[in-house]
Amino acid sequence: MIESLERLTLPQAATRLGLHPTDLIRILAAGEGFPPNLRFDPSHLEMIRRRGGLQVWWGEGEGQDSDPLDLSRRLMRRFLEHQLIEPEMTRADNLFRGLGVRPHTLLRKIVNTLIQKGVLVSRMGEFTLMVGLRREQMDNTRSFVETGTGSIGEMIRKT
Amino acid sequence: MNQPALAQALEELNRWRATVESSVLAGLDSVEAEEAAIQRSIAELERQLRALRSMRERQTRQRDVIGQELKARAWQAVLTSLTEDRARLMERAALLQQAMVQARADVLEGVREVPGRAAELDGLVTEAVRLRERLQTPGLPAYSRPGVEARLSQVMARLQPVLEAMEQVPDLELEPAGVGVVLASGPAGGPPQLLLLLLPVPYAACTDWNSRPDDIAARLIWRTTLAIHRMLRRIGATTAPIRLIEVEGNLGIEIWLGDHAVPDDLQEISLEAIQSVQEDAPELVAAALEVYSFWLAPELVDLEEGR
């Protein structure tokens, strides 16, 4: 049982944070605080979360039984709630953190479509790809979140 | 009888003509002979020129073949050394994993040999686990949290010496051995756009990271990644895209620098970065492994083929 009290290895810390180890290192490299022996305690995890802008957008089991349209509406609602309208952006991996495998795969496809169609905008950030809502798509997005219809709804149906 | 004056004049004219014609013909023969000689010289020179051109083509082909051969041999040497170094590293990784398991067991056994210490340790561990679970309980009243946290902190402080001893990396006491990290940039003959690092570790250490041990191979990847990111920050290329690729079973790290101003001393900076991997790496010291870095000239590596 004492093992459960040991400090985390880097892969364990990465799993806990929902990151690939190399992404975790990219965040750590941006400042002080890299543990030389590669052992992580809760304060390290908190620092990485804060420095890297990590967020968990989905609770356990959330989205598991959702259809593409429902999943997309929930996602776009979060963009509006978090005011992620360009130039404000969030880490692309935040969009999926917490989701199970099936909804994760589905939502990834949807997000790719929304970027291709110009609803979402992406750019490479300091640590990873960043995503935000295109300003001129705000009204469309509101309407989609409320009714599930409009041009965004059409895009999702065709995905 | 005197000839008529006209006949004399015509005779004179014929003599003059014969003299002039003979002189012109002699000159013409000489010019034609000279022309023929020049034509022969030209033909000879053209023949020599053709021979030289043909020789040049053969030499060029040979030079290209040698260049390709050199590249192929260099690449083969790189792959062979990576494979050998990887085998050495994995052998020591397995030994170190075993030694670490044994060392942890020894620490716990040492604690349990002290009378009363085993029960004390078990009590502290049980309490710490229980307190952590309590802190994660959603319904924990806010007023209780500081008290629980303070108690957990006290318990953990008492466990700390044992936990730290368990984390120690035991020295394998082996002969020092070197493992090489290969660096190359491309394209040849222009500013570097791509920086490639080849590590003597299995590619799987990077893809199956959550199901395999955090051994020396994995740690070499983490430490190299840290060194790369620090280097990118130093040269102002923090957003440079990085790709992890498989090169004959080894891990390759590709860094796209094409969208950044690359300093002239990229080679020195990169080599310095890799040398820093050795610093503060107790697992490398314990396994007596020394990391060397080699810079491969752009002419010797085809980055496209390397993939």
C-alpha cells in the first residue's frame, strides 16, 4: 500500500493529467520546477495544469451515449460559456479531455470539420495547437446551441 | 617582217596572263593546303573534345555513385550503431529495473527489522491513504479540509524518509559504456529547415509509454525532450512543430524549423543541448551510461530517405 503514496513517475503524471509525456515536458520546460529525478508530487501536477492551461471539459461518462449533434451542441456551448472567441483560445486537447474513446473519436472528427469549414479557428501555441471560435460565427453558434439547426447543424449532419 | 602592233599586244597580254595565273594558282594551292591542314586539326580537336566529354560524363557518374554510396554507408553505420547502443542500453535498463525492485524491498525490510517500526509504518501508511481518500470525497465539508490537509502533511512528513529511500537509484557498478544520439539537419546547402535526432531507444518506448516501465530508455526520451524544448526556447522557436517518428525501430525526433530564423550555430547549440541530458540523470549515472552526440553532415544524410 505504501506504493500508492510514492511520488508519481512522469508517465503516471502524464496519465493523471491526460497528456502525452512529451507534451507535459513541453509545459515544464517553459519555466522552473522540473523535478530532476523525474518524480512528481501533487504540487507539480497543479503547476503543470496552471502553466499549460489544462482543463477538463467533460465529466466521467459524459457524452458516452450522445449522438453527433448533441455532442457538438454541448461542445459549442462550452465555447460560448468560456468566451473562447478569437483571439481567445484554448488548448485543442481540452476539448476532448475526460471523454471516453467513442465520443472522443467522434468529437475529433467533428472538430476537424468545424475547423475546415471556418467555424473554429486554430493556430499553433506555445505548448500545443490552440482552438477558438471565429468571431463572425458567434450568432450561428448561439442558434446552433439553442436549436441544433442552422449551417453548423448542417455541417454536423454531413460529417 | 614586223608583226602588226595588235598581234604584239595580244602576245604580251597572253604572257602577262600566264605569269599572273601561275602566281595566283600557286597562292591558291598554298591556301587550300593550309585550309586542309586546319580542317584536319579541327577534326582532331573535336575528336579530343568528344573523348574528354565522354570522360567527364563517366567521372560525374562515378562521383554521383560515390556520393550515393557514401550516403548509404553513412546511414548504414548510423543504424548499426543505434541498434548496438539500443541493445546495450536495454540490457542495462533491465538490470537497473531489477536492482531498483531489490533496493526498494531492502528499504522496506530494513524498516521492518527495527522493533515497533513495522507497525508504526503500517499505521502511518493506512492513515495517509485514508486521509487522501477523504480529501477526494465530494461531500467533504469545506471547514474540514484544512484540518485533513494539515494532518496528511504531518503523516507524509514522517513517511518521507522511507519514500525517498525507496526512490533512490542503486548503482550497478558496471564499466562505463557510451550510447550515441545522432543529430542531422537538412537540406544540404541551405539554411536548416529540419532537425532530426535519432535516439538509441525503441520507438515503442514513446508509443507504449503508459504500459511499459519508466526505465532508462523512457527516461532518455523524457530528458532529451526537455533538452530540445529548452534549446527551442533559447533560439526563439518554441512553436516549432515536433514529430516522433520510427527509424528502423529506433525513435526519431523531427523538428520543423522552416518557419523560424535559425541561428548559424544551430549545430553547437543542439550538441550542447544533448550533452546536458547527462546532467542530473541519476539513472544514467547508476547504469554507467554516458550519452554522446554526433552531428552528421547534411551531405551524409537524406532526411527524406531517413524516414
